[in-house]
Amino acid sequence: MERPRRLSVEFASVAFVLRVSAVRSIFSVETVCPVLAIIPVELTPAAQKFVLHWGEMGQAWGINRTMAQVHALLFVSPEALDAEEISRLLDVSRSNVSTSLRELITWGVVRRVHIIGDRRDRFEALKDVMETFRVIMAERKRREMDPTIALLENCVEEAKSGDSSEQYTREQLEKMLTFCRMVTGWYSQIDRLSTPSLLRLFQGGAKLAKIFAFAAGGTSKENEEADSKVGTE
């Protein structure tokens, strides 16, 4: 079995000395010279599997493999990593890592952090899964759905100004436009929910499916499947 890769990461242990003046109510902060400690970091077999799979999923979603792997590595890493450390752990070029980090920062799922006494830029990913979901959904809407809706609106207007030969095309485009608007409208409503409310919505999905199945006169088989899902929650 392949042994996990090891890498030494430097962390600054910083002490702050506060002096309080009771008369003026002024705080003065003195930064004590940081003490650097060498802490071993391991990319465990489980972490390696997750990073590799996340890269494959990224490709399936149209995202660069290395970019997805960098995000996965930072997500499972307990501490912020610098570009050199990421390059060594993933065995990819430094330039490829730098490009991926810039794109991930643009997406909003990774941020740059600094440690006093260390001049290197370090990077960490959002750790909250629901918050990561929110950020990714918002960015995909901005990059994909919004331009698609704008294009469909333009195509429908052009089709309307054409002759009768474009009637079928116009009808199909209008159906697609209606669907895309419905999806983005649903997303806008969901995005207004707080994270706890959004989590409860996801957890209650089977119950909602059962309600809609009854309202739409669903078959007994559909209702039984909804009941079984509710029972597993």
C-alpha cells in the first residue's frame, strides 16, 4: 500500500501583550517575535482518494482537474497551505497551482491568509459545506444561467420578428426560456433562506415529495416510495 506523503509545514505561534490604561481606556498591542514550529502534515490514503475523485468530478462538471484537486486538498487540510506545499502534495507544477488558486479565489471558495512572521501567502478553503454549496451555486448562476437566459431572450425576439417558418423554433425557445427563468426564480427564493432553514429544507425533501405526490394524484407506488424515504430520515 502506498505510504502517505509527508510534508513539514511551518506555523507561527504568536503571542500578544496587551497593556490597558484605565485612565484613557487605550489598548496598546505589542507583537512578540513568533516562534516557528515544525509540524508534520500527512496526505492520508482517505484524503488522497477524495482529492482524486473530486478532480474527476470537476472534469465531469467542466472544471479543470487540478483546480478541483486543489480545492479538495484545501477543504480536507486542517491548516492553510502555501502554493509550494500544494504543488508537492498534488505533484503538479507550481504555475498550474497558482492558476488554480486564482480561479478558486475568484469563485469565492478559497481565500488567501497570512501568518505573522511568514511572508508566504497561504490559502484555505471554506470549511462549511452549506456555505460552499451557496457560493458554488451563486457563481454557476452568474457564469451559466444568466448568460443563457440573456441569449434565449435575444433568440426569442429574433424568432418573433421572423416569418411563420420560425414558429416552431420560437415555441421551443420560449419553453426553454420559461424553464430557465423558473429555475433561477426557484434559486433566488432558496438563496434567501438562512443556512439552518436551507438545511431543514433539504432534510425534509422526501416529505415535500410526498405532499406534492398527493396533490398531483400520484400513484400508490410513488407514495410508498416517499413514505420509505421519510422513514429513513
